[in-house]
Amino acid sequence: MKVPPASFDRLLGKGKPPCRYIESVSGSGYDGVAKVTSERPDLILMDIKLPVADGYEATRLIKAYPTLAQTPIIAVVHSP
């Protein structure tokens, strides 16, 4: 997928003060949904191959929350 530069800049917050991040790791899709609803991050990196509830299901659950519906989620897939 090709992303227009302006959209990519907006996603990365270019022109804003340097950002910092806090890493929060979950053991399953349901655990991740619980963390996201309590921590309310600005961006989510979602592992598609999570156990119990995969990344697709976790994303659907997160997007069902009105307060999180606009939170960007980037799918991440690990291949050995």
C-alpha cells in the first residue's frame, strides 16, 4: 500500500514536539483490548497472530469503543 506523504506525516506527528512512547505488551488479544481501554494510547501496533483472540478480533473489539474508534492501529506480522 502506498501512503501519501501528507498522511504519513500526520500519522507520525511531524511538526509537533518530539514524541515519546511507552511500551505495553499483552499476552493475548483480549488482554490487549483490556489494556488499550484503560491506557488509551495514541497509536496501537497490533500483532495479527495473537493467541486466544487474534489481532483482527482485537481490532474489531477496540474499534467498537467510541472513544477508541479513531485511534490508529498498525498491523504487525512476524514471519520467521
